[in-house]
Amino acid sequence: MSTRTAVVTGASSGIGAATARKLAEAGFHVVLTARRTDRLDALAKELTADGRSVAVHALDVTDRAAVDSFAAGLDRCDVLVNNAGGAVGSDPVATADPADWRLMFEVNVLGVLNVTQALLPALVASGAGTVVVLSSTAGLATYEGGGGYVAAKHGAHVIAETLRLELNGKPVRVIEIAPGMVKTDEFALTRFRGDAERAAAVYAGVAEPLTADDVADTIAWTVGRPAHVNVDLLVLRPRAQASNYKVYREQTQ
Ligand code: NDP
């Protein structure tokens, strides 16, 4: 039997890259996908040097034709980690730019739909498939200024919940991972359009936000459970964060 294959979307940074590392360490052949292939190549080089089995594929999850052709070229798929996603802007509903909302829906909702639909036949054929959906605590409760991202992540949450119902009886489980505050290099920078000061303020005074590794560890643990065990929804936050907007910040002055 050939090595089990895991596909990770958005593997070029943050949680996706960390998850690819963990799954490769766990013995999966990992297919690294994202738009920035230079970063994927660097990660692949590092993992290959460590004796891991990986492949790289450029993939924009919002491009359905590209996703279909990617799926057609895969020999097998046992695990799909729908990680590609993110936030753009933090404007109130009253003034938010619809273009930002469209972008967030495209990647966080339709991106998950595109890749999941395309790989589902292979996941079923594997006999013990796993779909992981990276939603967020923003997929479960809202906060001011979160509007578009919260709506999009609620969409991802609903995909996971609905798919689990629809696949009942088939050999595929659906795991939703909903992290709270995770300090990654790019998430907040992307949200604030490259404004490093605003991005840093997100984590200001928070002693230990979650790291990409914390989330990757959690994903790898859920994927590593026996095939009949479905961790439906796992919420993880740093201890300093009791809800989306109740965050303990140490005084720095
Ligand atoms: P990053 O910004 O570091 O990573 C986002 C990844 O998504 C990148 O690898 C990027 O790769 C990829 N991506 C973005 N758009 C596309 C696209 N159209 N097609 C393919 N890949 C795309 O963020 P994080 O690692 O922090 O977040 C990862 C996931 O976890 C996201 O879904 C995010 O919403 C979620 N999350 C993050 C939290 C946090 O606090 N950081 C909290 C809860 C959930 P590239 O640009 O190369 O395509």
C-alpha cells in the first residue's frame, strides 16, 4: 500500500506550514499547496532534507478550474486540511468595503467548497478519509469590526456541520478546528493591509498567544485518532483569551 497522502492548503506560512510539518513527521506524504510556490519550495527542501515525503503544487483555492485540475492529478488523498484563509479589514458593517467581504467569502467559504468537492471522491475512495476545516472562534461568535470575517468563518463552520451530516455512512470524517488568537507572521498583517503597528497591537500585552505549532499539534492529534473517532469541533484559545473580546493584557508601561 502506498503512503497515505495529506493535502494542506495555504501551506506557505503560519498554521498551514506548521501543519504540513507535523503531518510529514507523522508519516504522511504531504502535498503542500498555496499561491507562493517559492515558500512552498523552501519548506519542501527543509522537509525533504529531514527525510520526509512531500510534493509542491501551486494552487489558488478560489480558482475552481485550477483546483479541479490539481485534484485530477492526485494519485490518492486520505486527508485534506482546508487551511487557506484569512481576514481583510476590520471595518464596521456600516462602512465595510463589499470588495473585502467578497474576498473573504471567496477564500474562506468558496475555497473550502472548491477543494473539498474536488477531493471528495478520492477521500471516499481512500476508505478512511479526513476533511479538516480551519474555521475560527470567529466562526462561532461575533465581535465588533469582525463582520465580514465572522460571516465568512460562520460559512466555513456551516460547511463542516453540513458535510458531516451529508457524509454520514460514508468513510469520511469531518473535523472542524476553531482557534482563537494565534500569533502568526502574516494573519494580522494581511488583515491590516501591511500596517505592522496595527498588526502588532492585536497581540500587545498578551503573554502567550497560541502559536502556529500549537494549532498544528492539535490538528495532527485529531487526524491521528483512529478512523472511527471524529473530533467534530475543537475550540482552542490561549489561556489569556476567555472570549473573542475578553483578552487579558499585561500592562507594558
Ligand atoms: P497566514 O496569513 O499566515 O496564512 C494564510 C495562508 O492562506 C497562506 O499560506 C496563504 O498562502 C494562504 N492563502 C490565502 N489566500 C489563498 C488562496 N486564495 N489560495 C490558496 N491559498 C491562500 O494565516 P494563519 O496561518 O494565521 O491562518 C491560517 C488559517 O487559520 C486561516 O484560515 C485563518 O483564517 C485561520 N485562523 C487564524 C487565526 C489567527 O489568529 N492567526 C485564528 C483562527 C483561525 P499564499 O498567500 O501563498 O497563497
